[in-house]
Amino acid sequence: MPQTSLRIESLLKNGSKTWNQLRQEGKIAKDYTGATFVQLFSANANLAELCLTGSEWEACDLSRVSFRNTDLSNAYFHGGRLQDCDFRNAQLDGATFENLKLVRCNFSGAQGLKALELLAVDMDSVIGLEELDEEEAEEEEKLETTSPPAPSFAQNFRPFDSPEQLLQKGLRRLEQIPLWALDVYELGPPLPSQAPTALSPEGLLRDWAKAKLTSQKPTVTEAGLQRAKTALAQNSADVACAIVYLHHLGTAFSCNETVLLSLQNAFRETIELDDLTGAVDPRLVQALRLSGAEQELLGSLDELRIRLSAAQLFTALLQAELSPHNTLWKEAVDNNETATALGQMAAGGDLDFLEEAFRIFAGLPEEIQLQRLAYLSVSNQIVEGLLNKR
């Protein structure tokens, strides 16, 4: 049976030989929509005929990889190098290749080339993209002669990037990956520099998340299970982590009124906080969902959307080196449709209010900025999921 539970990112990191063998044995699923690859080095991997729609490839070095007949619609390749790769008959509708090197790659018969976007791509002996490259060069030449030069921030400002993309980029700038990255394993972050200490429900839950990210079986001990059950029974400070941990292990549990009330009070304090980008812990949100407090979560959806929009906009601005002290940030927002929409959602178009919140956000350590973005992103996903089920 196909190993649908295993992430393709983890499988490929084990080497193309293992991957190709698993494919030959029919143990690999074919649909990996939205997969994310960061600094992947791979040679001779057979990715032919897979569904990699919306996949993201950040700073990857790929050699002799087969994408033949692969669905790469809306895929995003950024940075890195692709050498001797086979894209014959691949579906590339809406895909983007940006700031990367293509060497001796074959795109013969590829579909959707008219909607393929090439941005600062260096091509050497590439087959099948010759006309596209010439058209792009001609278009750039026309723009240079008829349009004024774009502001310097235009290429670096990417408010349309997903929170996951912004998080991945931001984490790579940190000296070490923080442990809280395991709290948002759904976003596929790199593994933290240090291992979680599984002595508390939070540590147990993070240890489970690490196993999830590495496609390994989590270590479950009777002592760990008892600690989680005790935290739930005593309504301790990390009861939310205990609930989520027990749920992931498939262990039956029940929340009494005292536990539910403490979870609701903690959530309300977070939501009512006067902070446009205040973090909302996804473990608390998940615990409330598992405890049956769906209506309260749905009532907070507008606030979650507002906070996530602000955090996404501010993170994109700072990553483009547009601080609140640089007056160009307002021009950047005004000239970008996505940024304008995010600003409208976050502050109703009130730039003065937005600027004050931006100054507060920019004054935080970069790690805290990223944590807020990540926590808000996953919390928002959980509550949006509740809405979509209705």
C-alpha cells in the first residue's frame, strides 16, 4: 500500500535510491500537493507522474531529477540550481521559476508554458523554453524603454507569500531554530536545534511533533501518558497540551466543566488583548476544539483573520527591509494589491493605526515576530476548518 502518511520531503532526504526503490515497490503515494522543500539536495530521483501542485522548492540543488508528466501547476521554484532535469510533458500552468539556474533541462512538450513565470532565471542549454526566454527578454526591453524604473523594494516585497513561506524564510535567518517551531509542525518548519525535553505535556507534545516531521513513530511511555492524564485531572497550567497530546495518541479523555472554563478564560484573555498581532496559541485553540467549544472559536474568527493579516503584512515589509521608520513602506503597501487588502483587513484602511501597530511589531525580537505569525497562521487554519465543515 502507498505510504500516504509519510511526507515526501522526509522521504527524499533519505536519498534517491531509497525513494526510487519505494516507488518501484508501489509504496509511494502520488499526490503531494503543497509539499515544501527547503535546501533539498537530490540526484537521480524519479518524481515522474506525481501530483506536486502548489509545491515550493526553496534553494534546492537538483540533478538528473525526472519531473516527466508531473503536475507542477502553481509550483514555486526559488533560488538554487536545476541541472539535467527532465520536465518533458510536465504541467507547468501557473508555476514560477525565480532566481535560479537551469542547466541542460528539457521542457519539451511541457504544458501551460504561457502561464509559466520566469523571473531572473539563468538558463544554459535549456530545451523547450527558448521562445519563452526570448519573449521575456523582449518584454523586459520594452518595459525599460517605456516605463520608469520600479522602486527598489518592488522585487523584495512579497506580501502575497503565504505565512508558511514567510516563516520558512524568517527561520533561516535565525542562528538556531527555536523549540516553538514544533508547535506549528503543520507548517513544515525545519527541526529545532535542540531536542524537546519530554518531562511535561508540552515536551511530550513537541516530541510527538518532531516524530511527525521526521516520519518516525513517536516514543510513547506509560510515565508520559500518566503525566498527561494527571495534568488534565489537576487542570494544570499546560492542560491544553495534555489534551492535544492525548488526542494525537488516540487515548480517550474527557474534560470537566472546570477544565473547559479555564481553557475558555485563557482563550478570551488572549483574544481580548489589545494587540493587533497578539499571538493565539494553536495548542489552546486545538484543545478548545477537542473540548467541544466550537462556537466560541468561530466567534473569534474575525479577530484571528485581522491579526494574521497584520502579522503577514508586517513580516513581509520587514523581510523587504521596509521598517516603520522608512516612509517607503506606505508606498509599498499602496502599490501592491495584496498588501492593500491585508492592510484593509488589519486596520480598515487606517494607516495611522496600522503604523502604530507596525512600530510595536517591528520593535519585537525577530523570533517573537515569527512566532506570532506562525501561531496565528495555525490557529486561523483550525478555526477556518471548523467553518468549512458547516
